[in-house]
Amino acid sequence: MNDKALRETRGVSDRTPADRTVAVWDLPLRLWHWALAASVLAAWFTPTVYDSLHRIVGYAVLGLLAFRLILGFWGSGYSRFRMIGVRLRAAPFYLWNLRRGIAGRYIGLNPAGTLMMVALLVALAVSTITGALSVTVTFFGVWWIEDTHTYASDAVIVLAVLHIVGVVGMSMLQRENLIRAMITGRKRIRGHS
């Protein structure tokens, strides 16, 4: 196999060294990410004003979470959850070093991104499950279900804002457009492939 064919099988494009990229996030994961972002935004602005739309969006988020679990166990490369434990254990040290502007280079999620992903998925699961429960006959009007839904939903928004701030900050620190990477699925590679 020649060098060009080998690079293509690894997902590395054949451009000049400064412009070479590697495929990181596949289309299903990127579509999931942006659909989830749109759904969370819609859910945030629709309660009490457009209750039926709020419920539909909530059920859509539940479906998206189920889809993400499938991707986490049976998806492609960087979609899988196989490195979660390692990255979560590395997160405190990574965040400590990040305060001083020291950030390692990761092709997929860095430890802070992994921590954020887990926190968002848990908060979304709690928010959507309690939201679904609160409209059932059994749990309708149960104060702790409704309060948990409210607090978890607020946590989702706070985490989403922190996620955006983190993406922008890491883009500036590492001089790489991470938003574009989540649109195209490709990240720049440095050094040798």
C-alpha cells in the first residue's frame, strides 16, 4: 500500500502539511450534536408558553440521548465511550494545568471536554426523565419531580454555556476552530501523521 492510500485509510487528507486534517467526528455524531443543541434551545424557550412543543422537544431529547448511548457503545472511533474513565481521571490534573495555559493536544475530546460531556448527558437525562414523569398521571403535581426537572434544566443551560465558553477558549488557546471541526468532522493534525 502506498503512502497516500495509507493516509486515506487513516482519514488523513492529502494536503500540504499545514492544512492536513484527520476525520474525528462522523456524520451521525455531528448531526446528533447539533440536533441536541437545537432541541435544548427550543426546550429552554417553550415551557409554560408552548407546553405541547416543550413536551415534543423533551421526548426528542430522550430519543437523542438513547441514540447517543448506541453511538457510545457501537459507533465509530471517537463516538465511543471507551476512553471516558481514563479521561475523567485525568480531568482534575488537566483543569489544574489549564489554569496556567497548559493544554495537551487531543484529537478527540480532551479530559475537560469528556467531563463536560458526561455532566451534560447526566443533567439532560435527569431533566428529560423528570419532565416526562411530571406529565404522567402518577407523578403530575409531585413537587420533588417538578423541582428536580427545573433544577436539572437550569443545570443543562449553565453547562451548555460553560461548554460554549470552553470551546471558544480552547479554540483560542490551541489556535484551532473547534466549532468548524464539529461542523466538518475534521481536525487539523500537527507534526507527522
